[in-house]
Amino acid sequence: MQSPLGDRLYRAVTTVCAAAIPVVLVLLTAVVVRAAWPTLAAHAGELAFGTTWDVPRKQFGALPAIAGTLISSLIAVVIATPLALGVAIFTVDIGPRRLREPVSFLVNLLAAIPSVVYGLWGVFVLVPLLRGTIMPALLPLGAVVPLFRGPAYGPSLIAASLVLAIMILPFIASVSREVLRAVPQTQREAALALGATRWEVVRDAVLPSARSGLIGGVILGLGRALGETLAVAMVIGNRHAMPDSLFAPAYTMASLLANEFAEASSDVHLSALMAVAALLLLITLLVNVLARWLVQHVAIGMPGGRSS
């Protein structure tokens, strides 16, 4: 048996390690808010609802960047969720056992690819494909659907959304897979005993029980998409204006910070950028907290699930 001194030392070390993460988060938030406070105190309304970003005139309206962040992330989630859910169902319930692990490995491998590689792929493969083939084919629909109006620039809101969809797919698939595995096997066996097919088992017995956790995985992917910087900045066009179609260049909060932070030469400009960073941090934290709560809600609510 360990000595009482060893127990106390072990408890102290683990306590310090556990407390380090929230302490770092609090310090990070404090530094960002302190640097952003001059702008938040004097121009919070203009920052959140203004559309003009003019550094020489000290006008810092971040609404186009906020809108670009939310729209591109939501479109990415809409594209990635069906694919990720299909992968999760295949690797847990539907696919042959010999293929489940290889498919899971390949999907998880997408998360290990650096974002700059996704950005380069977007610049040299996706953007030319959109500009030369997909956008010209969809432009005639612009007379009916305003989302497809405008010239086919290539770098655009839809290009950023597609890159983001590929980047967040492994995160949503991984969480969804673990949530589906948390559904008791007895529910599947009971449905099979009643004569249900494998798809009916998934549709009627598995998915309803895992609904909250799956939603949590989707929101977690949304949080990942909100903060992506380099790959988005390379393909979105970086135009500070409200996007009026999916083909229009746009801006995001993260790409705004990446493009202008190194060139911020005045305290006012730097404070405005830090205010944008504080807003992005707040949105990301709220999204991730909500996602974690939903994922844990599944495990707690399941029969035999953990209550802590």
C-alpha cells in the first residue's frame, strides 16, 4: 500500500493538473477582454452591427465578418452532418466488421491533416473547379434562387463552406460513433427479436436514443468550424462586405484577425481586433459547452449510463 504522504502528493499533483486548464482559460479570457475593453466600452454597438471596417477613419463594424463566420460554418455543418452520420452508422451498425476499423481510421485521418494543406487544396483544386465548372452551371438558377447569383469568382462563401465541411467531418463522425456505441446492445437485440431489419433497428431503436448526443456532436463540429482560420482565409475571398450569395467573396472573424493583426499599428486598431477575438471566443465557448452538455446527457440518460 502507498504511504499517506504518497497519497497526499498524488492528490495534490492531480488537483494542480486539473485546475491548470480552467486557470489558463480564465487568464486567456482576461487578457483578451482587457485588450478589447476600450472598443467594447465605447463602440460595442458599432462593432456588432456596423458594416464599415475603415481603419484610418476608426470605423470598426464587424457585422460582415460575423455574418460570414456564422453562414459559412452553418453551411459546412449542413453538408458534413449527413456524411458524418452515415460514416458513424456504417462503422457501428451497418458495415461489415472487417471494414469498420479501416473506414474509421481513414475518416479520423482527415483530422490529422494540417489546415494549410486543406487551404492549398482549396486554392489549386476546389476553387478552379468551382469557377470553371460548378458555378457556371448553377448561375442560370440565380434568376430563381438568389443564393446562386453573381459572377463566378471562385474564392467565395461556398468554397470556404466546402473546405470547412471536410475539416469538421471527422469530428462529427467521431463523436457520433461514440454516442451510437453508448446505446445499449439490448435495445438492438430487442428490435431484432421483434423482426426489425438492420436499418429499422438503427432508425427506430438507436437514433432516437442517441438524438441528444448526435446533436451535441454536430454542435461540436460547428464550434470547430467557427474558429478555423488559415484554410478559410485562403479560399473565402476576404472581402469585408455582407455576402449576398454563395458565390460572393466574404470574410470571417478568424480570417479578419489573421489578415490584419500583424499590420495593426495603432492601439485603437489593435483593440478593435481584440474585441473581434473576444466575440469569437465567447461564441466558441458557448457552442462547445452546449455540445459537451448534450453529449453527456446521452450517457446519463441511458439505462446503465453513468450519472457523474
